[in-house]
Amino acid sequence: MTSSKKKLVREGDSLQKIFEYNTLPIPYYSMNNGHAICSDSLPILKKIKDNSVNLILTSPPFALTRKKEYGNKSAEEYVEWFTTFATEFKRILTENGSFVLDLGSAYLPGFPIKSIYQYELLIHLCNKLNFYLAQDFFHYNPSRLPSPAEWVTVRRIRVKDSVNVVWWLSKNPHPKADNKKILKPYSASMKLLLKNGYKAKLRPSGHDISQNFSKNNNGAIPPNLLELANTESNSQYLRLCKKHGLKPHPARFPKDFATFFINFLTDEDDIVLDPFAGSNTTGYAAEILNRKWLSIEIRKDYLEGSKFRFKDQQDLFASKRSA
Ligand SMILES: C[S@@+](CC[C@H](N)C(=O)[O-])C[C@H]1O[C@@H](n2cnc3c(N)ncnc32)[C@H](O)[C@@H]1O
């Protein structure tokens, strides 16, 4: 083992937990709770131990009509391409682990017709790779711009797309999850009801609302519609990217999106992996929530920018460098 590798192997470190010593990858940068690796994720995934990762949380390149700068696959190729990665995801997830997949939608080139690739992929993952659909989520971004312009703003024959589907998949029907960790503040009317009490009665729908309804559970159970705008226009990440002349990543998910699933599906010290890390939103959320993390991104410029997210965090070797 080289000395740079030896330095990484700390008791409980994410690398030590999921790789054999002789296959340790060299990180691009490291923080207290995790590491970012600059590489195609497939060869790295192949080296990760079986049943070792608690949560895979990712937003892969989508099958878009117009190719984004980082090279998206067409809808037709997509399922086949993704299966090579998903086979490894299934192998490396713990038995009660979760795989959360955020997917944008796509129009067929030249037509006002939507691709059904997200649904084809879901069916393939469940029927062929034997994942379970623990729950479907919908990630609603109210500030999404209208597109494709041809159908939405020029011909005005479609409305704007503002929802990504999110498939929460698992290896068995009972993945680790606790909705008490992601409660929302009560609405004003619920707060009033808790204060004034509730008279048990049968609803017009036939639901029997019992006295338990007025029990204070410290917050409301969230729905599977996640309304999260990407409103980080003032963030340290964007400010520092601009200052250093780096283009921010064009398809980041909001930090609250990552925070929601990490809190819901993992405990402290569990391992969170993002194999298509982009600006490393997942790693950043995991670092703050004290989860061990590993993020893999093929483009160096995206990882270089992602370091700005961690500016206020203590990095793993900071004390050694300044000593
Ligand atoms: C939709 S973006 C992820 C954005 C991320 N969730 C964020 O919040 O910044 C998908 C990323 O996958 C990366 N990517 C594509 N193919 C890859 C591969 N084979 N291995 C690693 N990363 C890859 C792209 O460069 C891109 O940054």
C-alpha cells in the first residue's frame, strides 16, 4: 500500500468500510466524513464490497432531447447503459439499503411527445434486476423555466414541465426508513386544531377520524410530492464559482432534496454514495449530517467547483498541511 493510501485508511472511514485495502481509489479531495473521486464511476463501483453501502442517492445524466454539455444518452440507449451501473448498485447495497434515483423528463426529438424512458427504466429495474419500488416521489421545482420552447412558448401547445420523477428502490420490501426524522412543521389550521381539540367524526369520504388525529406528533408526515426550488442564487458555491471563473454545474439538485432522503433513510455513520456526483450536493449534505460518503464524478471541473461547498468545513488533512 502506498503511503498516500495508508493515510486515508482511518478506523470507520468510508473508504475503509467499502473497499479492500488493495483496491482503494485515490480521492480528488477528502473531508472529515467522506471522499470525492474523479473517475468514470463504473470501474470504481466494481471494486466496492458487496452489501456495504446504505444509500445510493443520485441524479444520473438524463436521456434528454437536446444533449447537455456533459454528454447525455438518448432515450433508446438509456436503459441498456444504466443497467451496467444498476447491476453494481444492487450488489453493493446493504440488504436494508435504498437506491434513490432522480430522473428528469424528455421529449422525443422533433415531436411534442414525451419519452417514457423513466417508466421503462423503472420496469426494467424491478422486473429484470429485482429491485422493489419502495415508493415513487415527485420532485416539483416551481421555478423551472418553460421548455422545450418550440412546444411551450412558441406554439403554446404544451405546458411547462416542472416535475422530476424520483424512484425510491430497495433490495427487500423493508428498507430502513423513519418518517419521524423528516416531519414538516404543522400547518396553521393543524396548530389550531391541536390547541382547541378535535371532535372525532366520520368524514364524507368514509374515513373514520379518531381522537388520535389531535395528538401532537411534533410535525406533519410529508407527502411524496417534494416542492423544492433550486434557489441557491446567493450560495457560497455560486459566488465562489463566479469569483474563480468556474462555470457552475448546470443540473444540480437542491441541497434540501439530498438532506430529505439522507435523514429519512440513513443513520449517522451510514455510508451514502453518489456515483454521478456533479457539484457534490449529496456529499455536502452527508458531511453536514455526519454520514460517511463517497462521491464519484467523471469531470474534474465539476469536482473542482464542488470544493467551494465545503469552504467552511474542516478537511481531513488540513491540520497535517498547516502543521
Ligand atoms: C445530473 S448531473 C448530477 C448533478 C448533481 N446531483 C448535483 O447536484 O450537482 C449528472 C453528472 O453525472 C456525471 N457523469 C456522467 N457519466 C458519468 C460516469 N460514467 N461516471 C461518473 N460521473 C458521470 C456528469 O458529468 C454529470 O455531472
